[in-house]
Amino acid sequence: MKLSTSYLGLTLKHPVMSSASPLAQNLPGVKRLEDAGASAIVLPSLFEEQIEQEALSLHLAMEQGSESFGEALSYFPEPDRFLVGPDEYLNLVAQCKQSCDVPIIASLNGRAPGSWAHHAKLIEQAGADALELNIYYLATDFTITGADVENNYIEILKAVKSEVKIPVALKLSPYFSAFASMAKRCDEAGADGLVLFNRFYQPDLDIEELEVKPHVELSTSSDIRLPLRWLAILHGNLKCGLAATSGVHTHEDAIKLLMAGADVVMMCSALYQWGIHRLARLVDEIEVWMQDHGYESLEVLRGSMSQRSVADPAAFERANYMKSLQSFRALA
Amino acid sequence: MNKNYVTVDGNEACALVAHRLAEVCAIYPITPSSSMGELADEWSARGMKNIWGTVPTVIEMQSEGGAAGAVHGALQSGALTTTFTASQGLLLMIPNMYKIAGELTSTVFHVTARTIATHALSIFGDHSDVMTVRPTGWAMLASANVQEAHDQALIATAATLESRIPFVHFFDGFRTSHEVQKLLQLEDDDLRALIDDNLLFAHRARALSPNHPVIRGTAQNPDVFFQAREACNPYYAACPDIVQKVMDRFAKQVGRSYKLFEYHGAPDAERVIVVMGSGADTVQETVEYLNAKGEKVGLLKVRLYRPFSAAHFIGALPKSVKSLAVLDRTKEPGATGEPLYTDVVCALAEAQANDANAVRPRVVGGRYGLSSKEFTPTMVKAVFDNLSEKSPKQHFTVGIEDDVSRTSLSYDKELSIEPDDVFRARFYGLGADGTVGANKNSIKIIGDETPLFAQGYFVYDSKKSGAITVSHLRFGPREIRSSYLIKSPKFIACHQPGFLDKYDMLSDAQPGATFLLNTAIPPEKVWESFPKEVQSDILKKKIKVYCIDAYSVAADTGMGGRINTIMQTCFFAISGVLPREEAIEAIKKTIKKTYEKKGEKIVQMNYAAVDSTLAKLHEVPVPGSVTATYQRPPVVSDKAPDFVKNVLAKIIEGSGDDLPVSAFPPDGTFPLSTSIWEKRAIALEVPIWDKEWCIQCNKCVMVCPHAAIRSKVVAGDQVNGKRPAEFQTVPYGGTDLPGENLLYTLQVAPEDCTGCGLCTDVCPAKNKREPKNKAINLTPLPDVRERERTNWEYFLSLPSVPREEIRLNTVKGAQLLEPLFEFSGACSGCGETPYIKLLTQLYGDRMLLANATGCSSIYGANLPTTPYSVNAEGHGPAWANSLFEDNAEFGLGFRVTLDKQTEFARELVWKLRLEIGGMVDELLGAPQNTEREINEQRMRVVELREKLRTIKKPEARQLETLADKLVKHAVWIVGGDGWAYDIGYGGLDHVLSMGRNINILVLDTGVYSNTGGQCSKATPLGAVAKFAYSGKPVPRKDLAMMAINYGNVYVAQVAFGANDLQTLRAIQEAENYEGASLVIAYSHCIAHGIDMGQGLGQHKKVVDSAAWPLFRYDPRRVDLGEVPFQLDSKPPKTRVRDWAYSETRFKMLTHSNPAEAEQLMAHAEADVKKRWELYQQMAGVSTKNNPAAEGAAK
């Protein structure tokens, strides 16, 4: 059975990767994912703003109270070096490359186009096989238009592409007015891959404490529907590769996404929920399923249920929504 | 420029040599020497090597006594060993010093000479400590300035190796140890040239070794001890020449020449001052000035004080000398004179006895500079003037006004001898705004980048919150010898506009000086904002005024409250010390060097601040006349007691130097309730009550570190017509207090609050309309200051609920008690003071408090004021500090006295029973377990006193002085973890073992907080602290378990931010336990690197992680058949790292050494788990093994 696939120009032995998550925040974690069978590993994002904030907080905390009271002119010893800025992350990339056989894909969240490019270059120099741009942007500013947001994505992508030679994927949110057009723009601007989709953690309210609480909810299999639709629509229409993330818990989920057009599927929530060994089991189950259903290779399966290939292409479009709603009512 | 120049302070100058000449350093932190040990530790941790190519080992001990023992051991086993210390620390080393000298062992102790505590503690400099080691047999080498501290560290080491006499190398605490100077650094080759390795090898050869064993430290009898003691004499006889020989070799190697006794001045001088230490530089500068005016005066600078070479001394004196003034920076009450004076007199007398032609000057002795008292050229001149008198004042003092014993010399306050080409600048800043750091950078810029010499000296506040700093900077073309504060500055900067109303900054300005002010007021309105005094000085002195709104620049560039870079840029822009462009380039270079390792963002932020500054710097138009309508307000209210107005207020305004001797008590005794008069108004925001949402829990009152927020419950009819219109009350929500129509009120003291925000953080009641607000909210002080000041005064006038009516077993109840600890100078948001405040609320009116030296003694009793206060009856905590190391024993002494005198009082009552009559049984037998019962006993004692007046028996007179002891007293022994876990542990352990009724409160911050965060045995595993540069590798000592081991000690571990009720219960149980009690209290601290306004959250986190479990061990429960150990916190909810990495002390290691951080954190988590399991077993073990307990449980 040929499960191998290609993503971002990298040859992978099968299509199941681990997506960016704290599971890969250090070398032992990355090694565990590799041992668990991930065909490639996306590292958690280097958040430039967070790093800067941490460095600033550390600086302020160390200076607090200093040069103020005669008996205590400082409160901490002064280390001769600090791993602030991207050093720690770049070390992780380098260590992973040294210790792992599977491709290592770094992930980046920068501050301004220039700094995205600067950090992308550093990540490339540290040895990453590819780079995923995690443009995590919520347009809460009332003066920013949808066009501004789209242009910003393209600007960042172009800035990074002009700086690095390694493949660059773009992790996108689904909240574009015209997603197909946006995907096309990214493709044309040089993206080597699109990752569908970024999951934004939605806030929740604690009505006892009267507080807004960050709420991390693991995905479920039903979350594959959104990427599935857009993978099906995009497949065959873009030059770049496609990755599915969100909701991959079972081999059926993975197979559906691959059939819709994904080159690879990425797992995260399932690994938290079931343990990282879920990944290898899923690969085995895909293989068994394909054998049982007479698929000789992934290539046959991939995109076989995309909009281009199915009997009812309109099923992926808006009418489908109306239809399913009606049927739901009928059932009720 | 010579590449060997560095700009460092005296401590670093000394340590730069000492570290390179040591194999072992054993140290213990003590001000002002601490930074030498810290630097040595940091350098070793970074792998810096000594001149023989190996990294010196630096160990921190539990006390200076321990350090001296370790040094002695290291020396005896052959390592070239050193230590750094001062003051009480040096005293603790004395026993070992006798041994080390008796064994002729080569070593150097580098000492920042500091005042020894007598009537008061002082961290500042004089020679009272080093003078106590005169008889130990150590050589004593004095350095007068930063360069000498560097050079003579080498000379002392070379001389000790050759002479075998151990050396104390000392320089003046703060004046030299903390003065920043540009100096020529000694290279490794210089050190190698002076140190003869063969002497080091000989030192090693004398060491203990089983390969050539000897015994040392024998006991000797009357037959031989004397002779054997005299056997060392030749070594002492040879020592002075050896030192001079080393000094000569040094001069040959590096070009700087030193003498044992060094004369400066007119060759035909008739009047000469003999002095050692930093004062010598001031004398030298003045002598040069007076010589230029034709006066025949001179200076004899003493370098090698012991062994005192009379021959060298006499040889150095000019033959023309007619009178000598010998100045001692110490006081020896009752002596014929101070030590240097008596040495000089003796040396001259012996010379004169043996040689008819010897010089025969008249010798007078004088004292100067105690506790870093200023010693200036005008005082030097006064000393010379005294020598010109027909009958010079003998045993004089200079620098003070002694209107009691009339010892002082008068002097001209206006004399300034500094040349015009020395640029003098003075800066007033807040500790928190970075002023000192910026000035240190400026000195480095000028020292390192230009041929100019530079000097910086910094005067710090004794307050830890809202602290003022005054920086004194000099720049000039020659070496700067002015070891005194700046007068007639050419540049004055005020970094906080509020200071203009508090301090006189301009009256001594040089005519034509420049004044820079940070203010938010626009330039055209700045003039109007000045009080009359300031305007008048500006006009009189023709001062040019500039202003900048530094806080807005800081806010715009992300600098927060740090205006250091901005004010530094302004200084260079308008002072003309350096060309503007050159200066700005240099500032940026320094910024890069200083902050690069902390991240590019911080560098860029500072660059932005520099670039934004110049556009906002404006010259202030100065009109031709004074237009101000107001004068500086008085320092304290007119309602203050006379002592506060006449003495303490002078200290507060910075005029303490002007107070005469008669202003002070002769025995160091001061009144309580003085902090209430300071009204510092340092908070930017203060909490304001929103009564609509308040649930009257009193948690805000409990956590306030400064007792600046209080509640009262009063009967409605007591809130009278004087009530300010905006004074707030609500109906009291409880049913626990007697009376009807009760009102509850919560009030802030707006001018005493520090604005930390702990109160708003702890408030559990949210505004339901806008949950971002609570029932108490921070509001800008200027918006509410007047209103709340009126409200606060009215609040104070309202009656408190009588103590006996209050339910003290609730936080809400206990917080209605009046605190007798208020408005301390502790850090804003301090984690220690809420515990002390609680003690005073519960027991302050009948408590003796023994306080170990440390943070709590500084914020508790550093002049000008004390936060300890009295209630309406005049009762309050009787507080004293003995030492750092003996606090448990000191407090035990209180208890022993109380017990003895109570016993005696009871005996006297019994003896006088017939005369006293019917109340005797109650006097001797009534219980005193509740506030009501104690109050009743107080009433009985009042009645007893009445009766005693009528009884004409000697026993009645005795009983009159002891009757108060019939009321139950509480003894609390309070200190930090440095005391309890380390230096005072031996005493603490002994006191716990004795079963006497004492209570110990350990304010556990996990570091030596007062001296700047050095590691103690309470430091948690994995935390970074000074002397735990790479993270503490071993767990915190479990002091509680050690005490529990006695079985009869009450022990509790508490954290008020996690469980305030458990804290309250533990303190009450400790107090009512008739034996020894130990309460270990988690105290968040600025040394943890946290947001102090959210310190309570850290309590919750540490308890949730089980790194600080809450428990109480009560031996009384055993008798009740109950498990004595109660675990009051829940099993771990979070990981240790979830708490730890929210604090800089742990987090910084993940940035400096991530691998080590991970390893230590794994160990820490394993250790916490193991301990938690043990505590769980202890909480349940008795029920398994104790059938009675099982029965009780059923």
C-alpha cells in the first residue's frame, strides 16, 4: 500500500502529521511525536510579540526596586546571557533537525511584515524544512476593512517569500468574505501550501465570577466539515498544496479530508484527547480501510471527492445549506 | 585614552583584585560589603579565573561567624582564601581572627568599614567596626578611595603572603564602597608581578595534610602559653617593612606610589592632621588649597594602621610640626582618647622619651564622620583653625553641633574650595524612576569615553516605597578627591515635580547654574507652579530653567515609569559636559551594551526615548520678579507633638545634619506613633469605596500592607453633625455586634496609602453593572486627595468598637481592631507587613516585640519615624531590635523577665493580701483568655494601684512597679528567613526547645530581602537568587518539620493571601498556646520579581501547587485524642511550575539556562510531591496508630 504523499515539496511516508501545538514545544515532545509516527511535525508558533513582551516583563521585573534602597541596589544576579528573542525557538528548530528524521516545519507569528521576513530567515538558517505562517489576526479595529486584512496577508507572504528559499505554507482562518478568491491570491503570491483552518479560541463568560474566560475546547470530528468544503472547492484549482487541520479524530475523518483534496491531514486535539499514539493507529486504520475498499494508493483517493470530481458539485455550494436545513426541519 | 581605565565603585574595584587572588571565598551578605561577595560569585559562576588559571570557589555561609570558620578551615587546608564583610559581620569573625593570626596564616579580609550598632543601627560608614579588631593581631591597611581600594587589595595580599600576618584591608562604607570613580585597572600581569608564587607554595606547604601531619590548636597551660604567645613577635616587627617593600615594588610595576604613613602638604608645616580612610582625601584637597594660600599645614595619611610602626610614623612627620590633630572616625566612650589618637600620643611619647631631639608637637584628638557624617573642606579648615588656638579644644568633634558636652568645633558653612573646572551636578529622583541607574551610566559614558575623570555618589532613602534618591556627580580634568557631597552645583535636576514642595534644591546652586525639571506642566506655566522659595532662588542665582514632560515621552515610547534614559538625554543636551551629538551617540552605545542581551525591543524602546526627548525639552521663561503666591508647606502638621515638629520634621525635610546633640535622647529611645505625621502622599492612585457593592468582608483591611484602609462600625447616632458631606456609610450587615442602627464605613488614608492595589485585588465584590469595577477601586490621588483627607480625619474621630465586643475568630471581626502598626516605609504592596499589622491588632496593646535585623527592623524603626503606634489609652507594642543573629534569645529574655516579674508581683500580692483585701483572689486567679477577661484584669490592676498608694510597706512600693505584669503579656519574636533559617537558627532552635511561652513569626520571603535577594536556606529549589546564580539546587529547609519534631512546639505554616482565616487562627492558636510557637508566614516580596499589586495571587498559586502547604501542628490536640497535624490546604491543583514560572526568580533561569531550569523544576516538582505525601501521612497517621484518636474520630 502506497501511503506516501507530498506536501510543500516534502515527501512524506504517509499523510498524517501533527499540527502546531504545545505537544511539540520541546525536543522530548517532538521526539515523542516522531516516535508516535507523525510523518512531519509542525512546531508551535514563534510569537514575536509574546517573546518581546516576555523579554520586556523580565527586564522590568528585574529592574523593579533596583537603585532605590541603599542596602539592596538590585534584587537579582545579572546573568551574562539571556535567551530572549527567538534564540530559544531557533535552538529548538536546530535541535529537532539534528535529532529527528521526519521533516520539521516551523511556525511563525510576527509583528510587522519586516519582522516576519526577518524571523523567517532566522528559522530557515536554523534548518527548518519548511515554514508555516500563522497569521492570527482578528480584525477588531472598526476602521480596518476586509480588503485591508487580505492585503496584509499577501504583503506578509510576499515579504517572507522574498527572504527565504524553504517552502512556505499559510495557515488561514475561514473568516474571509470570499475565501476562494483569497486562496487564489495566496496561491498566486507564492504560497507553497494552504492550511485549512486556524481555530480561534472563542472566549466564554463566567457568570458567577463575572469574568471573560479563555476557553480552550478540543475539536471534534464535526469540525472537519468546514475545511472539507473548502478543500473540495479548492482542490485542482490551485498550484499550492493543501493541508487539513481541525477535527481529525478518526480514520474516517482523515479519509474524508483526503478525498476532498487535502495532501496531508494534521492532528492535534485527538492527540490530547486520546494520547499521541492515536496518530499511528489512525495511519494503520487508513491503510486497512484503503485495503478493504480497494484503493491501491493515496493518489487514487486524494481529491476523489472534490468539487471537480463528484457527481453533484453544487452540493458544496450554498444551496446545500438550504437543503440540509429543510431536511432537518422535515425530520423534526 | 589609556585602555586600562574602568569606571566602577569601590566594592567592585576591590573585588576585581580579590577575586583574581583567591582560590576560595566564603562569604555572608552584609551592607555595605555585600556586592563584593555577589560580584565574586557572579564572576565565578561565569567561569572567570584567578591569576593561576582556575575559577575561585565562592560559598555562602549561614553567618559571618560561619564564613570566618570556613575561611579558617580553608586556610588551614592550604587554599588562598578571602572574605568580604563589615560591621556586626566583622565582630562575628573576631574569635576566628584571633586564631588565624595566632597561627600566622596568610589571608586578607576586605572590609567596608561600617558603624557598629550602639544606641541605633546604622548601615553607613565609620571605623567603629575595624577598630574592634585592633587586638586580634591582624595587620590593618586603610584605603582612602576607589583607586586605593583596588591597588591595596593587591598590596595586602602580597604582604600577607610574605609576612604571614593576616590583613584586614578596609575602606569606608558607602563613601568609598559605593562611590563610582574612574580608575586605572590592574592587569593580571601586575598581579602576577606582585604575588610571589613561592610564597603561595609555602602557604600550601604549611597546610594540614595527612602526608606531613601536624596538629594545630593545642591547649596550653600557664607554664608555656605566655612564652609561646610571644614567639610571633619577629613577624610583627618585620611586617611594616615588608608592606613598604611591597608598596615600592607596586610603584615600580604600575607607577602609583604608596607609603605606610604618607605626608602631603607644606614641607615646613606647623599644623598637621593625621587621618585615615576617605577623610584623608578631603584633608589632602583642603591642604593643597590652604598651602596655595600660604598656610603651613599638612596631612599625614595613615595606610598601615596595624602593626603601627612608630618609627615610620615619626619619620613621615615634618620636623617643623608644632601641633597635630589626630582624627578618628569612631568613638570609644570612656577612653583617654580614640584609638588612632592614643597610638599617636604613645608613639610620640616613646620617641620623645628616647630622643631629646624628637619632634614635640601638641597633640589633640577629635572625632569626625561617624555613620558617614559629612566631612568637608570647611570642617578640615576648622580643625586646622583649632590647632592655631592658644588652647586648642581637646577631644573635639567636628561636623556636628554638640550643645550638650560642648565638644564641637564651629565651622564656616559656605567655604567651597573646588576649582571651577570641576563640573558638579545634583539629581533628585525617585527610586522607581531609574535616576541612579541613568547617572551611573552617565558616569561610565564620561569616564570611559572621554579623558575626563568622573565621580558619582548616591544618597538613598531609608524608605523602601516612594524613596527619594539624590545623585552627586562630578566630572573634571584631574583625579577627583572630593569625598563629600556636592555643594554649589552647576547643574540641578529634579526628576519629580512634587519634590519642589518638599526639599530645598536650589539655595546652594552656583550662580548661573542650570535647573532641569520633569513636569507635565507646559513650559509657559512652569514658572507659576513654583513656590516662592524656588522662584526666589532662581532669580537670585540667575538660574537657567529647562523642563520636559518625561513621563509623557516615557509613555509614548513604551518606557512606562522609567524616565532614566529621557532625563539622561536632557542632562547631556543642556549641561554641555559633552558635545550634544557625541553624547547622544554615547548614550545609544551604552543602551545597546546594557540592554542588548535583554532583547532588541528594549534597546529600540530606549533609542526611541532618546530620539523623542530633545523635541520636548524646553527652556522655561523666567520673569524678573517673584510672582508665586504660595510657600513650601510645613513638613508636618502644626498639630504634631513638639518632638515631631522640632526633631523628626527636620530629618524628614533633609535637615537632620543641622540638629544639635541636645535634640536627641541619649539612649536611643524614641516615641511611637510618629509615622502618622509624615503624610508622604506617594500613591498615584488610591482605593475609593463604592459602598453599593461592598459585602463588608474587611478583606481589603486585612491585606493592606500600610494600614491605609480601615473600617469601623459605629452607632448611627455617633455619626454626628460634623460629618463631612461626602463621608460614606452603609447599614452594618452583621448581627454579631451589640447595638442597633449600626453603620459600617470603609475609609482610605489618602496621604499614607502607597497605591499598591492589593486591596482592590482581594476585593471579592464586583460592581454588577460594570464588573471591571469592584466595591473598592483605584482612583487618581489628585482627584480625591482633599476630600478623602477630610473624610480620613473624620473617620479617625469616630469611636472604635470596644475590643471585648468583637468576634475575633473571623477576619471581618479581627479587622475591626485598631492596627498599632501603620504607614511604614515598606515596599508598596509588601507581603510581610500585613502579618505584623495583624499581630498588633490582636495583641499590640499588651505585646513585647523582639525584631531581628532585616526588612522588618528597617521599615519598623528607621528614622525619621516609626509605624508602631499607641491606642487611645497610650498602650502599644513595645519594640526593640538587638541584632540579626540573636533575636530568638533576645525575645526569650523578654519572656523570662515577664515570667519572673509576674511571679514576683503575685508573691507581693499574696504578701499584701490583708491590706489589698477582697480582690486578691480575682487578681491572682481570674482567667485572662478573652479580651473581656483581660480588660477586667486591667481594671483590677488600676484598682490595685489605688490601694497600694495607701499601703505603707516596702512591698507595696515594689508592687507598684510590677503590678502591670499581672495583666497577661504577649511576647512575639519576629524576623525574616535569613534570621530564622540561617544566622539565628541555632538560637531559634534552642528557644523552641525550652518550652517557654514565646511566639515566633517568621516572615518568609525565601531570600535575604533587605540586603538585595541573597539565597537563604528558605530559598525554594530552582529559584535564582544571589549566590544561587544557576538556581538553588537543593530544596528549602523544612523549618516547620524540624520544629514539629520537638512534639511540644505549636507550628503553623500560613499564607494570608491564600487563606486569611487560617492565618488568623494560626496566630491566635500560637498566642494562646502556653509554650513555644512558630508561625512561618509566606511573604511575597519584590525580590520574587512579581507585580506587587498582585502578590496575593502568588500566595494562591504557591498553595495550589502544594509548594507551600498550609498546616497547623497543635500539641494540645494530642491530649484531646486528635491528630495534632492539620493539613489546611487541598491536594495540589496545579504543577509547581505553574506557580514558579509566574515569578521572575524562577522564570529568569529558563532564559539564562533552560536545560538547568528544566532539570531543577523536575526536581522541585518531585520534592513537593514527596513532601505533600509526607504531610498527608502526618495529617492522618495518628488516627491509624492512636486508638483514642480513632475513637474521637468516630
